[in-house]
Amino acid sequence: MFANRTQAGQQLAPLLEHLRDEDIVVVGLPRGGVPVALQVARALGAPLDVILVRKLGVPFQPELAMGAIGEGGVRVADDRVIRMTGVSADQVEAVEARERTELDRRAKRYRAGRERIILEGRQVVVIDDGIATGSTARAACQVARRHGASRIILAVPVAPSDWTDRLSRAADELISLSTPKFFFGIGQFYRDFSPTSDEEVIGCLDQAARSTSAALHERDNPGDDPPAGDEDVEMATGSVTLRGHLTVPENPRGIVIFAHGAGSSRHSPRNRYVASVLNEAGLATLLFDLLTETEEVDRANVFDIELLGQRLVDVTGWVGNQPRLGSLDIGYFGASTGAAAALWAAAEPSTRVRAVVSRGGRPDLAGLRLSTVRSPTLLIVGAHDHVVLDLNEEAAAQLQCPTELEIVPGATHLFEEPGTLQVAAATARDWFLNHLSGDSSTMSRS
């Protein structure tokens, strides 16, 4: 059982260590395979791209694949399924036409301003979040061969026990962390198997591109600090050490510290997408785990807002002591219970926070501290997240600082609906850009 796709990728990566010194490209299958592939690419220091394919679902049972299509005109048909279900040739053509339209749309969106990485003559590691029928993975491998890959490695976190029989001709090497005997669907092996959005895919590609740029800079300029890049960091707070991920673009205008919600972590794909939008706007970001793995076992810690808020205060102090970061204005971005921790910490005079954004947050859990927050605060809530919307409206009435409530049409609590996370991220970006001046000395000490 994997916590989420990020953790699955982290566990899969060690099985591919033998490829570290090879000329490889890691490609993820959108959407769910891309967060897995990002972790593999980072672990191996390899470039990341997407390989676009679409499953052809049986018209009256779309989850059952009768084949798949890919870039370059590739089409894979499962004649056994087509024969068994009685789907006609015209029906297959209709499904393919519809899926080809969606494939072309994704290609334009994912590759906007980004060149496709050349696969010719290189080893290609094809990654998905799991194998079910194998039609999509087979199509992806064929697309890679069509583009000239010299060798193909298909790697997944989980697959049925007979998957090698089905796909032995598709790739030169097949790797899976787990091949359980009782396999009913990929989702049964993930605690969080929520859909991956287009925005999250683009965010993963942006993160990988920055990491590759930083690595090339280090190679060509050994010993110099990269002008922009990503790095994993550790911060001491009390008797524990917290892990985080820091991204600093060139000439940052400020830094936003993220506080995730219950059951999430610094690897949250939604928060990472929001962070990528902020990075593109010139803002540094720090995503970190509020609790250690041992502490997370006790669910009481997850809702201990005072504990989480104090951790955020300590991490803010760590940021202030870093040479590259100490002079930057600071903002907080909190999701769910993390929003309460952000507001709790913002009420501490020592944090000197210039702006707070809550996405689908629980500001009410900050309690009496709400009325002492002085940092301009933006509350972003989905229009269909009715209970949380009511709580945010009540919290907005208690806040004594400049406050705005932004309601995103069509969105539920996790902003999974198409385009809603993009709206939330852009709104947060604009709020931070309006309130982080880039010169912390100008901040009011009141």
C-alpha cells in the first residue's frame, strides 16, 4: 500500500539505480504516472518528459480497455477484448477520434513553450502509477520506439502477477515493486489515488526542468551557488528535525512557506503545483513536513494547531537565518488544517509575515488567535465546499486584518475539478505579489 504517487515513485527509484550513469530519459504517462516519474527522474538525475497516450475504452464500459493510441499515429488494439465485447469497427473509430482530440489537446497544453526531449538513441524509462490491462503502457513503449529509443525500460510501482507475460515484447526490461496475486485495480494499492490534474502534470514538468537546469549549472560551474534551483533541506525544531523542499528562482521577490493539511506532506502534488506557479512569478517557496513520520502516527498531532503553528514559527526563524533568504519578505500558504497553523503562526510578532493565503482551509481552528492576525489574509474556498465555506465566512468576520474571501466556482474541497486549482494558484500568486515587496525592512512592526 502506497500513501500516494509521490511515495510510490520514491520507493520505485532504487530499483532503477543501475541506470544512473546511462544516457536515459524518464517519461511519465499522464496524468497519474507523471508524479511517480518525477521522483524517479530526481533520484537518477535524469530529464523528465511526458509520453502521451490515451486508452480506448469499450463504449458501454469505458474502464475496460480495448486498446490505446499514442503520439505519432500509434494505435494498439486488444483484439481479444474487441471480439469478446462485440464492439464494431465503426465504434472503435469513433472512440479513437474522440481520444485523439483529447491527446492533441494535452500535447498542446503540456508542451506549450517546452520542446519535446529527443529520445533517439537514448534509453527511455517509461513510468506509470501501475499496470492494469497493459494497453496504455504497450502503446507508450511503441511511441518511444517510434521516436528512436535505443532501449526501453517499463517500470511501475504495482502490476498483476502475470504482467510480464503480457508485456514481455513491449519493453527490453520490465520492473515492478510489487506483483500481488490478488489484483483488482491499481487504486486498491494507494491510500490516496485521487485524480492528477493537468495543472499538477505541468507543475511536475516545471520542477524537473528547474532541477535539470540547476544540475547543468553545477556541472559547468562547480562550487558556485546555482542562480535558481531546487534542494532538499532539513530544519531543527525542538528535539526533532523536519524535512523540506526549497526552490529559489533568480532574484526572488519574496518567499512563501507552505503548511500542508492533515494527511498530506511536502510532496503534496496540489501544493507543489501552486508552488510552481509562484516560482514562475519569481517567488521562492519552502514546502516542509510539519510532523515527523513517527509523530504522524498519532492522529492527535495532526490536529494540534498550537504544535503545528509553533513548528511553522521555528521554520520561519530558520528561513530568516539563511544567507539567501534572510532579507526576503515572507508569506504563508496553508491548506486545510495547515491554514489554521499558518494563521496561528502569523499572529506571532516574531514571524513578521506580510501575507497569508488559505486554500480550502480551516481558519476557524486558529481559535482566539484569529483576531490578533495583522497580515493581509486571503481565504480561497470552493463554491461547492459548503461546510468549509460557511466556516471561512465566519472566520473572515473575526479577522481584524485586511481580508478577502475568494470563492472559486465549481470547486469542491480538494479543487480536483478541471481548471479550479489553476484559478486558486493564480489568485494566490497575485495576492503574494501584491503584498511581498521584496524588502522585508519596510514591513510594519505593529
